[in-house]
Amino acid sequence: MTTWLEAPRDEDVAGPLARRFEEAWGTAPAGVWAAPGRVNVIGEHTDYNGGLCLPMALPHRTYAAVRARDDDRVRVRSAQEDEGWEGTLAEVGPGRPKGWAAYPLGVLWALSEKGFHIPGLDVLVDGRVPLGSGLSSSAALECSVAVAVRDLVDGVGALPLTELAQVCVTAENVVAGASTGGMDQATSLRAEPGHAMLLDCRDFGVEQVPWRVGEQGYELLVIDTRAPHALVDGQYAARRRACEDAAGVLGVETLREVDATALDDQLARLDDETVRRRVRHVVTEIERVRQFADALAAGDTDAAGALMLASHVSLRDDYEVSCAELDTAVEAAEQAGAVGARMTGGGFGGSAVALVREADAAGVADGVAEAFAARGFAAPQFLTATPSGPAARVV
Ligand code: ADP
Ligand code: MG
């Protein structure tokens, strides 16, 4: 028995959410906006190194019913959390408030820091991206609020999407206090249906890569291990610091500038064995993203799958951000016939992604679920990742 998390239809979420908004606060929302979570197909821990990654938006989204108020009160509530928050933006700043409300409030704060006059707002959210599964429910939450404010507050609509994404990154880094490199927010705001997004994190330039994965008889299967990813314990920050320090030693601004064809010479300049492995992951991973995009263009699914497996091995052995559940998911998927599989997101839990023939998808999910049961892990859940569209108003 496997559990599948289907993406709901907009109307099945937006209507009830608007009604709950009205029940709670006595007036209808001005509208309902939705922003997708994402799955990164390849290119992990490259974003903060100015590198390349290839995410796509999920059909699973976070919905936000929003109304602008005549005063400066801000109220936020979530269908996924008992505690709401009420106050004014004067109470919001770096590291405050604590808790989930920091994400939506951070967006408002970051916009006001840019000089926009943000009025009072009522915000009720319902997130259909699993929380804390490495599928970026945090960016989906930020971006759902960001596009609502863009439509409701004068002047914000003139911000280019790259800057609106940066506002969401600031919200997460500064107010919520979580490190994030910018891939998640860029994807949630800029993805296109039927495409993976080749994102260059040096300048956040985007190349949309057509990927009619279903028409080719394949499917991207997301395996949510349900092992909570705990990057907060400093592992993410430690990796990031190691990369920055290594770039300093190598005399480059970011590891993106390291010449992959002369990698061994560059690695020889680093004293520490662990740092050498970290750098090797980042530089080879950026190359794999390029090769993966080429493989997609050539319709070479087997090559794409092999690159996913190589990415996983590099993340497991060189970057050391995998865990038993992720390794089990990848191995079991491979044994059950996946063309390729890898951990996705920051690691230490969260999700894996597998490229499978459509006809094999159920069998691969069964194989992974059985392997989890055999090891005594919590039952995983499965999502089908159809390349989906960006954050937008739905009602
Ligand atoms: P991920 O982005 O991979 O899902 P994060 O740890 O970055 O994991 O973000 C998860 C956090 O974002 C949650 O713990 C919660 O604080 C917040 N969050 C995301 N979606 C919602 C939601 N719908 N309602 C309330 N909080 C949410
Ligand atoms: Mg997140």
C-alpha cells in the first residue's frame, strides 16, 4: 500500500479557503493566489555557489486568500498551523517574529524595506506542498503572498520577477533566519508549464528547457521520505562556509569560476581532504546540469538517468548531505527499474526524485515502500511531478 499525494484542483481549494476567510474575518478576500513548490531535478547545493540547477515547479501549491485593510493591522493564519499572528509591521524585523508567520510577514517587511508602503492585510493560507519535505513549501508560502501583494499594493507590480524573488529570499534569510540560495523562489515565480528551468544562479538568468516528460512515456516520481530535513542544525551553513572559504583560497569569487577541465590542479591547491571533496561535488555537479540539459534536448533519457545517479553518489560521498532514508529511496527505486534517481533539496531527509517509465511508476513506488518497511522507516509518500506553472492569481 503506497500513499500518493495528489495535487488538488484550484477550485477545490480556493473556494473553501475564501469561505473560511469570510467566516473568520467577516469579509470576503480580494482574491486567492497560489504559488508552487518545486522539485530540483539536478544541480544540488550549487545555487549559493553561483552555479547551475534545473528545478521545475510542482502542481502542488500553496494558496493564499488575501485582503488589503484600511488600517495598518496585519493578520496571518494558516490551515496547517494552530497559531496565527496579529500585529503591525513595526513588530517585524530580522529574526522576529519566531515561527511560521515569519515567512509571510518577512515578505511584507522586505517590501517595506525597499520603500513600498504596505497597508494592513489579512492573509489566510492553505499549503498543499508538504511542509518540510524539501519541496520548498517555504518558498511557495512566500511567493503566494508576494504575488498577492504585487496585485493589491500600488507600485509593487512594477518590480521585475527577479527582484520579487529576491524579496522572498530576504524574507527567508533575514526574518525567518533560514539560509536559502534563491533557487526555490526563482522557480516558484518563474517556472513554465511543460518546462524544466535551467537557472544560472550567477545572475539568475533562466533558460526554459522543454520537457514533455509524459509524452515521452516517462514520469518524475517524487519520494517524500518523511524524514524531516533538519538543515537548521548548522550543516547547510557549514557547507556554505566551506565553499566560500575554498573559493577564497582558489582566488575566485564563487566555485562557479573553477575550471572543471582543470579540476585536479585546483583541488591540489586545497589542503583539507574534506574541503577538496566539497569542491569536487560543486564543480562536477554544475557540469552534470549542463550535460543533463543536453541529454534532454537530445531526448536521451538513459543519459539523463545516469547523471541523476552520479549526482546522488556525489552528494552522498563528497558533499555528505544524504541520509539512510534517501539512500534507501534511491537504491530501491533503481532496483525497481527507475532510469535514474537522486536525493533532491538540501538533504539530511526530505525527498528523492526518480525518473521512471510511466508503466513502472507504481512498481517503483511499491519497491521503495517495501524497502522502507523492511528497514523500519516511516512510510514514504509519493507525488507525481508534472512540470507546472508559476505563482499566479487563481480567483
Ligand atoms: P520546505 O521548504 O522544504 O518545505 P522549510 O523548512 O524550508 O522546508 O520550510 C517549512 C516551514 O515553512 C514550515 O515549518 C513552516 O514554518 C513554513 N510553512 C510552509 N508552508 C506553510 C503553511 N502552509 N502554513 C504555515 N507554515 C508554513
Ligand atoms: Mg524551504
